[in-house]
Amino acid sequence: MFIKIAQLFLSLTILITLHEFGHFWFARRFKTRVDKFYLFFDFLFPFANLLPFSLFKKKIGDTEYGLGWFPFGGYVQIAGMVDEQMDKDMIDRPAEPWELRSKPAWQRLLVMLGGIIVNLILGFLIFWMVLWVWGKNTQPVTGLKYGLQVDSVAYKMGLRNGDYITSLDHIPVKSINRIPVEIIMNKVATIEGVHANGQPFSIPVTDRDRSIILKNLKVSPFIAPRNITKIDSIEAGSFAANTPMKKGDYIIAVNGVPVKYQDELKAQLYPNRGKEVSLTLLRGTDTIKSVNKLTTKGTLGIVVDGKETYVIHHQSFGFVEAIVQGSKDAWEKVVMQVKQLVVIFTVKDAYLQIGGFATMTKAMPSEWDWENFWMFTGFLSLALAFMNFLPIPMLDGGYVMFILWEMITGKKVSDKIIYVANNVGLYIVLALMLFANTDWLRDMFMK
């Protein structure tokens, strides 16, 4: 868990620092004074006057650079920026030449867009870098040796273990790990494919199905490659660690009932959870008997080897190819953010699946993996750009909304209105953050 937290912490630190640098750079470019540039908050956010102290600070020119004690986010304090933490008396004073509020609308617009611009550029650069250094892995449908393994939601819809999904709304499927995302985000109406017996199928997808799939994705992947029961590893300290089982063994029967695939194994183990079962193992040409106690969840403490059951397609990219494909992949992530927002408002109970830091931590690998780290950081950079662009007061998008109104109508929104709107926006953002970061509590009550 520590490694997961450390990766998320480093990712957010990089993104927040560079986001704030975007505001800082444009402000300085337009000769606007920047009073503070802080990583983390030097007060108990969002209360600017509560516990104000920094772990480190150094003033260079007009700007105080520092490290705050509250390890959450960061900020730049730009002179004359009307926000929820400014001195309210400033609103009644004339704007000084070095203040943001005295600058032309187009300059203020670029200052407020600075963080978003940096996050967008960074996201695109990271996707390019990852493809150039590591390439790209996909799971093509044609590489499935035994078809798909389906969860209970997919089964109720009409899918079966061993099925091959070939297309969604008659558009060929290229990678199986894209299937649930396409169904939810693109409102797929039909799933087409072939059952294990060779019979073709076309399964309709309803809005209710999409809602259930989305809700269940936190605990089950909807579909996955169907694996045979070859043991890849045995968890240390598990019941299986004290049995004759070894890596490379095949589990071919449970209590005398033949099994070949992982789904068949689970079907036999789950009814016996917490009990002992008799396993028949195949090791080379020898059969071995093993008595194993199951956990209360009906698991053995083993990891099944999936390398023999599906093919991973690896694609390498040259410098220019990586730029082109990385740009396409990054743009797709941006589009997905828009679609995800639509899903929240159009798919039943989709808003309940909004997650916070706990969900992000779970998404990180348990071992330090630079490829996964940078892919996650690239995605998060684009997600932060999108979220900050939302027209909510206090967020960058809220300021952009007021400035665009000024540029279109020629009438500047008063500083008092912006000040009040930002204070309202602060509570909206805090409420959204509280809701997102209590997803673990919602999950607990929804079980």
C-alpha cells in the first residue's frame, strides 16, 4: 500500500507544481506580481488564516517560494487576483499596474488558462514519451485461445464463458479491455459475437445494463480472457503454501468434479468456502492429490497463469510514430472525460461511482512500475485539465467564464460579484471533493 500511495503522491506533486507554474509563467510574462508560489498549503486548506506556517520559504524578488505543511495541492498567489482568500478591502481600491485585475482581458484569460494549458501539453508529451520508450500492449480478440470469462452481470445479459465478442454496434472490436468502456461511454446498443459452440449472437444493451456494468466494475471486470487452471504462483502465508501444490501444476478436479478453466474452478470452490476440498493436480504426466482449506471467500491463495490462454500484442513506435499515436491516444482520453461527464448525468446511479484518492490509490500498481506510473500521470494530467476547465467559480474555468463574458459583451463583471461567486464555488468544490472521497463509505453501504 505504501508504494501505491507514494506513486500517487509523486504523480500529484508533479502535476500540481507544473499546473501552478503555468499560472505563474503567464503572470510574470505580463508583468503581474506573484506574491507566493507554494507546493502544498501553508495553512489548513481552505481556511487561509488557520495554522499559517510553512516548512520552508525563501523570497526571491517579489515572490515567496515555499513548501507548505498541509500536503494537499499547492497554489500561486497572484497580486490583484479576485479569489475567496483575498483581502476583501482590496476590491474597493483602484487596481494597481502590477495587479492582475488591471490587465487586459486577453492577458487575464491566458493567466487563468495557464495551468490548463500546461496540463494538456504535459499529458500529450507523456503519452508520446511512454509510446516511444515502452510501446503499447493490447489484447486482441483474435488472440483469445479459449474465449472470454464473463462475470455475473455479463451472464445475466446473455454472455457465456467461452464466448468471443467480435463487434459492438457492428464495429469490429480490436482490444477486449476496451469493451466495457465502449459499452458505457459510447452507449453501445448491441454486442455481437460467437458462442463457444459456434452459434452467433446479438445481445441488446439497455441503459439499465450500462448502469449495472458501471456499478459492478469496481469489483468485477465484466469480461476477461478465459484462463485454464495452471498455477502461476502461490501466495506466501496462504493455506496453499503448506500443500503439495507447485507452480506449473494444473488443477484438473475439485472433490472429483473435473475442471479445466478458472471459471469452472471458482464455481466448485465458492460453495465450499471456509471448508476443506480435495484437489486433483496434474504435474507433467503424474496426478497428485492435495487437500486444501479454502478462505472464507472461497479462494485457494493461488494466481492462475494466463500467458498460455491469450496473446498480448506489443507494438513499438519510432519517434514520429509515437508523437502521432500518442496525440491520438491523449485526445481520446480528453474526449472520454467529456463522455464521462455525460454518463454521470445520463446513466442511472453513475454519479455514485465517482471516486477520490482511495480509488486512485487502488488503481496504482503494488510494485513500482515507471511505465504504469507515467501512463497514470499522463491520464491524470489530462483529467485535471478537463476538471479545471469546468465553469465552476473558484476553478480556473470559473474565471475563464467571467473573462469570456467580458470579452463578448464588453462589460466587465464586477470584482464583488466574482468574490462572492468564488466563495460559493469554494463550498461547491469542497462538497464535490467530500462526495468523491467518501466513495469507500458508499461502497461499504452498497454491498
